[in-house]
Amino acid sequence: MSRKKIKPGTKAEIAAAPGPGCGCAWSDTRPWGKYSVLEETAHWKVKRIEVKPGQRLSYQKHFRRREHWFVVQGQAIVTREGKDYCLRPGDSIDIPLKAGHRIANPGKEKLVFIEIQQGNYFGEDDIERLEDDYGRSGLPATRKRK
């Protein structure tokens, strides 16, 4: 898993971004796909997340932030507190604070969604993994930025 640091305001920033004009500050690759941070403040954080076909994120919860997911490409199956929801482009779902949740890509094309986080802390260590297809359950989610 690699993280690519991109200098803001340069042509390289736009060229390295996952989509035209993304302008993200940095991105990270995970076993299920990748994400890019589009913007981050003290009160909210916005990510563009891609999930490979047939892959899913860990079933997890957060204690210091809630999330809103908006699907822009592909199909999604969102599990929230044990109930499944099917989402297509234009659909969205809210993930409350402390709610168990995951998103899966059952389709044959990549799933792309926008995640908006709101709360008082947005670190990757605010993740309690309850289930994980990649053997990361119970492991700290903390990783240092390169």
C-alpha cells in the first residue's frame, strides 16, 4: 500500500488526481481499491473512494465522526447496522456516529463514491474494524502519512 504526496497548486496535482480536476491533497491505495482526500478542515473531510469489482471495505464503526456517502459510478451494497441497502449513481446514505457499516462493490465496474465526514476528529485511527476480508480485524488502523 502506497501513499502519494502531491504538492498543491501544481500541474502534477491535477495529473496525479484520480479524476479530471480532482485537486486532491493526497491519496492512498488499499487492498479493496483506493481513496483520495479532496479537502480537509477542522470540521469536515471529503474523500473520493474507488472500490474494485467484487471487493468491500471492512465492517467498521467510528466514534468521533459521522459520514455521508454519495454514489457517482457503479453499484454499491451498503451494510449499516446489519441491514443491506442497494445504491446506484445518484443515491446516498448517512452513516451515524458509532454505527457498524461497510460498502461493497457487487458489480463488474469500479464503484466510485464521495464520502463526507463530519465530526471532531478524522484520523484513520478512528476505526474499529469488526470484520475484515484482508486480515486486519483487531489491528490498529493508524498509518503514518508519507
